[in-house]
Amino acid sequence: KTTALTVAPPCLFVQLKRFGETAAGRPVKRAALVDFPLEGLDLDAYFAEHAAADAPRIYDLVAVVNHVGGLSGGHYTAACRVDTGVWTCCNDRSVTPIDASDVVSPAAYLLVYLRRGAAPDLVRDALPRRLDEKVDVASLLSSVTKSSSRNNRKGDEEIAAAPEKPPADDLDAVDLDEVAAEEKKTDDVV
């Protein structure tokens, strides 16, 4: 089986398979060093023959999400390349410059590439520019909800009539044997 790309997306996200299991089925975190290019990732060889070459298929790394820790917990940091080409380490509230040679590490988990020729402020334009600007989360969620509800087979009346489920911590313990006995009594009466 072969998979081939047909369109060169402006942003390319590559998730490294760091979590898996051993042959015996035991969960494990893989910590092998994966060598990836900071610049010039050429994907021409991975495109279908019939794919249009209307955009360059060369990508430059702009960010890496790192995971330090194990299966039961850990910490995420990010290495980000700013407009000037300087790499920075984003670690909670701390942002410090780092050397480009430190970007490729065994902690790398998610790679973010930007296609050459794509607008460098592609993602930034969608985000607030100042601290006092707010993202209207309600409208974002509303648009997602509207598109998913159009695909829902139930009508709005059925959804509105459905009983609301209580939070899990409000549920009482239920004896399944008692429930089965009650259902049997009801069946016997009918």
C-alpha cells in the first residue's frame, strides 16, 4: 500500500510516534533521537505523479513541541523560530534563546513546518496581537457546533427533549441485580 500527497499544505505537522507498546503489550515511551532537518525538507518524492506542482514542496521547521517525562506524566516545552531566525525555548512563562543545534533532541514530539512561499504570518494573523485583545471562543465553538449539528441525524426537537445527564460525581451507586429484578417484575406484569 502506498500513500502519496496531492496538495502541499502551507503548514505541515509531523507527529513522532513516541508512545507505543512492547511486543509483550507493555506501554513504553520511545526516546530514540530522530534526526530531522531545520531547513529544506523536500517532499517532492512523496507526491503523487498527477499532483499539480503549483506551490513549492520544500518546508522549513518553525517549531518543535518537546515532551520530557514518561507515560504517567511529563512536561511539554517548545522550541520556536522567531522572524529573525533565532530559536527560542518556550517553557511555561520563560522564553530564552537557544542554539539551533539544541532543537533536534530525543524529546522532540511534534514538528511544525512552514512551506516556503507561504505567508510567514499565516498563523499569527488568526491570533490576538495584544494582551487586551480577546478571542471570541463562544463564536468559534458555535461555528463548530453548527457544522456538526448539520451532520447529526437527530432533529433539534429530539436533542432538546433528551434528558440532561448528571455529572459523574452526582451519580448514586446502582445495584445491577436490583435493576434486573425490577425489570423482570415489570415484564411479568405486562
